[in-house]
Amino acid sequence: MLDHTTSEITPRKALRVNPAKTCQPIGAMYAALGINRCLPHSHGSQGCCSYHRSHLTRHYKEPVMASTSSFTEGASVFGGSPNLRQSLKTIFQTYDPDVVAVHTTCLSETIGDDIPTIVKKASEDGIVPRGKWVIHASTPSYAGSHVTGFSNMVKGMVDYFTNKGEKKVKGQINILPGYVEPPDMRKLKSMVAEMGLTPVVFPDTSDVLDTPKTGHYEMYPPGGTKVEKLLTTGASEYTMAMGHFSSKDPAAHLELKGGVPFTLSDTPIGVQATDRFYQGIMEATGAEIPKAQLDDRGRLVDMMTDYQHYLYGKKVALWGDPDQVISLAEFMSDMGMQPVCIITGTPGKIFEKRLKAILEGKALMPVIAQKQDLFYLHQVIKKQPVDLLVGNTYGKYIARAEDTPFVRFGFPILDRAGHSYFPSVGYKGGIHLLTSIVNTLLDRQDRDAPDERFELVL
Ligand code: SF4
């Protein structure tokens, strides 16, 4: 356990302890599952693929299908081309997907396998059947994080599916949701459709990783963005890209390739980020925000006011995926809370820049760090204790050591339920998030109250 973590912070360059991130292919695999009838393929050894699948399965509590090139010593020395060719042959003959989305691993990246050339040759040799697709993304895990891998795979989708010079379809817009949960993707789709627009959301893991139980196994669940839709992304009038880390590169590539202008917005978690999401779409398309959404916004603001006295001044430490954490920090500061330490394991200077811009002038500036780990966060809060921890499951050891209330949020959540069913985006998502935060703090207040202050009405 972590009872012996010290508060003295020693600079570390070569060691990460409990990093606030995981490896690129996990994000690439998650993104690929957001294409309808797509089989993610891990070009590397079996161990990587097993780990990535099981990590996603543990978070979503759903079977995650993916294939592997199954490298052994031979492939590691001579290259993985024969393995990938044989894999594609078996995959199309046995599992019949519409798309195979190949991502690399540390090993195949180090060898330097040239995936586009291998796939091109496989197509020329008739290994890839007509009408089927093999797309790819380069995802070396010694750089970036699972968020980078997600972004790279979405960029790969643009690379293979977006066409140039398409005739624009009135009212059709691309939605790049970024690395969010399946219910978030479903919610974003309905938020845009309610505005009278036609959204092409990609990737879209709703109805893939949150499917209802029917008693029948389906290798390819009904959800995911259909290839026909992906092929029209160049015909959209506009792209709303959410998250600097997970959506900026794909959106810029889409603009370059398909001539579709884009707005880059923060992940719409909380009031202000959701306002900016609607504002961006309204300005670009002239569509109006629906009254039902304005009502939800009013309810969220009402709730923030009602519970303000439980939240004001509460110190909080946050960690996780940068796009989500940036919006979450803004939301918490809007509720009067005081972020003390905000970290992400994903590298990128924009993390600090964006948070500083958002939090400037609101309160004391917190410790903000990219490429960091939970050991560091623990040391920071040893010096400056907090009232609440918000982040993924890996924080439970710190919560236990410091006896601090803990709201699980982000990826992965391996020990609680609900994250893959309730959206966090939009005004309704804000209500859900606020409920978890307030209730966690009130549970602690009840637990710690002496008999004479143990109240029925809080
Ligand atoms: S870090 Fe590299 S070697 Fe390890 S599981 Fe990820 S891809 Fe495989």
C-alpha cells in the first residue's frame, strides 16, 4: 500500500511510478471498434494484443474482439510481413469483417515494418477481397499515450475514407467526439440531430461496447460508424472536433484532405465547455440550440447553485486523459471548487497552456503537469491535502492511504459500475457528474459527523 509515500519531491527523468496513461494501441483499438463491422488488428506479439483487449474488456465489461499478427522470434528478426499477410488471409476467410484496422506495437515499430506497402501488396495478390478495407495507424507505445493512439487511428480513418472534392451535403456535419465513453458518443449524436443537422460521428462505439443482452452472440454488434458514412465525410459542410489531444490532428487532416473546415472545442463536459460546443455549431451552421437543451442547462445551473455551499472552496486533485481533465477542471472551478493538482500522463504542452487560460484569475493556480504519474500527485497532495480525488481506478490506493473521498472518472474504471452507461457530456452529463461529486462529499460528511451534528436534512 502507499502509506509510506513521502512528501519530498525528487526530480525524476527516467522513472514513472503508476503513470496516468496507458499505451497507444489501446486507444487505437478502442477507436477502431467505433467502425461498424471492423476488426482491430494488432501487428505485434500476442501478449500486447491480449493486454489491450483485456484492459478494454475490464473497463467495458464486454467482449472485445481483435486479432494479432502473433510475432515470434522469427518475425522479430526478419520482419512481420509474412505474419500480416497470413493474418489478413485468415481474418477475411474466417471472420469476414468489412474493415480490418491495423495498428502497430512497440516491436513492429522498432523493426520498422512498412504497413501500407505490405497491405498494398496483399491487396494486389488478392488477399484483401474486393469491397473490403484494410486501414492502418502507426502507434509506437514509447511515444504518447492511449489518447495519441486513438487520435492516430481516427486520422487513419480520414486517410483511407475521406474523399476530395465531394459535393457538399446540406446540413451534414462531422462530429469527432474524441476519447469519450460510448454513451457520450450516443449523446453527442442526439444533441446534434436535435438541432436539425445530420451528424456523421466517428468513431462511434455506442452499440458496440454497451450492447443489450439478447441471448445471441454477435461478432460485430450493430453500432459503429458505417463505411458508407465514413466515405461521405468529405461531403460534410463542417467538422466539430472535440479535444486538442484526441481530435485536432484528425480534424486538420480532414480539412486538408476533404476541404471541410473545422472548429476545435474542448470536450463538452460542464456548462462552459458545452456552451462552446453549441456556440461553435450554431456559428458554423446557423442552427439553433433546442429548447430542451436550454432547459437542461438551466437545471444544471440551478443544481450548481443549490449545492454550492457544499462545494465552495473544496480542494480537489484530478488526473487522467488531458481532454477530459481540462473540461472537468473548468467545471469544478465554475462550481467554486479549488483544483490543487491536475496531472495527465499524456505528453503535450497545450495541457498546461489550456488549463492556465481556463483557470486564470479564478482562484489560486494549481500544480499542473503533463507526462506525470500518480506517485507525483500523491506527493503533491501530501504537502497540500485535498478534500476530493477525481480520476481513474488507479487512484484508489491514494484514496485509501490518505482517507480521501474519491470519484471515479475517466479511463480505466475497473472497480465500479455505470461509467459505460451514463454520459458525462452535455448539460445532462454535467448533472450526472455533479450528482456523483456532491453525493460523495455528503457521504463523507455523514461518516465523519459526531452524533450531535449528524443531520437528517443536508
Ligand atoms: S507498451 Fe508496447 S510492448 Fe507494452 S503492451 Fe504496449 S505495445 Fe506492447
